[in-house]
Amino acid sequence: MAEAAGLVVGAVGLTAIFTTCIDCFEYVQLGRNFGKDYQRSLLKLDIAKLRLSRWADAVDESRNQYQVSVGTPAEAEKVKETLGEIVACFADAEKVSQRFKTKSNNAIRLQVYDVDTDLEPDLRTMHDKMRDLALKRQRRSTVRQKAAWALYEKKHFDRLISDVVELVNGLVQLFPATQQRQNELVVEEVQEIRSQPALPEIEAAAKDVDSLLVYSVQRVLAAQGSHKITNNMVTGDADAQYGDQYARGAQHIGPGHIIDGNTASGKAKAQYGNRYL
């Protein structure tokens, strides 16, 4: 049986395809016209790669105490086909990149972000940690060198992420018996990054990419006593307080909250959060 990259499914050449899959994430650069979407888009790419590595770890019989059987020829062939489709998604995106470069005569539009210099320090730390987690699962520390290529338009990036996520969903659904192991692994991942100030950005980026990671991060944020406040609206003469209120000397004693999608209107007075008196 093939045994590398955290994948044991008994198919010749499958390990190499999986390694190529993970490497594909490393080759993508993002154009500067992504603007404010650059950092979140890069994190989405990291999260999709981490989720794929988690799935591979969960189906690895050599490290999985549950000994999930994933070695049938039909399963192996389906995995090989799906991993090949993921590689094809990146190949198609690279072709789009090359066509864009050929048609564009504007050097400014072809500028790309540099992770080393353009990513905010907190997010750079998070990016590095997620990258290291994925590589560790492959039992290696580096990827083979290959010329990078850039996606210059966000619509093409969104299509790539959407297609990859759908394919990874298919891999996860193929082995439902690994769900418990994947739940354990995502908790381990969040333990590695829970002290990082960029944790709320990971929660936002993981939406529609990795529901297990979203849930695990939300639990950590709540336990830390922080709040996630998004998509709320105040209209008219309404008075809304978002977050906790503390009397002098009062101590925080409970978890935080996720405050999402509430509307205060008219002359309403709303308190979202706890009051410590």
C-alpha cells in the first residue's frame, strides 16, 4: 500500500497525485488588484489546503486508531479521480493566468502581492502556522520548487476555491466513518493557533470553505470571552449597545457571544452582550 502524505488507500501513483495537489496551493500568487480582499483570499487558500491535509490524515490507517477501511479498489479509484480533478482546477486557473498576462499590456495590472512583505504580521504568522500544519501531515518541511503563477481577478480565484471546496467535500463524504477523527484533528489545529490575535480573521475566511474549522474557532473565541459582532443594523432613533458593560471593579465571568444579523429600529433600546454590575 502507498504510505506517504498521510494517505493510505492502496493505489499505485496515488501518493504522488496527493503531493501534487498540496503543492498546487503553494504555487498561487494573488494580483495587487485584489486590494482589500487579498489577505482574506490568501487565508481561504490556506484553509482549503489545511482541510485537504486533515482529510488525508483522517483516512491514514497507519496513524488512525479507528482503523477505517479505505483500501477497496473502487474507493481508491474515486480518490485518485477526485485528486486529479483538484489538480486540473489549478491547471485551468494557471491557463487563465497566462491568457491574462498575454492580453494585458499594463505592467501595473500584472503586479502581485508578496507574502513576505505585504501580509500583516499577525496574518503572516497565521499563514505560516497553517502551512506548517499541512506540510507536517505530509511528513515533510518544504515543497518542490516550481515557478509561481498569479491570479489577477478575484472572480477567477473565487471559482477556483469553490471548485476545490466542492471536490474536497466529495472526498470527506466518501469516508463518513472518518468524521470523528476529523473533528479531533480540527480541535488540534485550533489549539495550535488559538493564541493568535488573527483568530477572528480565520473564522471569517473559513466560512463556506471549512465548517469544522469555523465551529471550532467560534468555540475558542467564545471561551476566551470575546465577541463576534457582524451584520447588525441600527435605524431611526434606536439605541443599541454591542458588547459587555462593566460597572467599576466588575470582573468578566462568562464566555463571549456571536452577535449576528440583529436589527434595532424605531425607539428601541437594545443591549447585545452581558452587563456586569
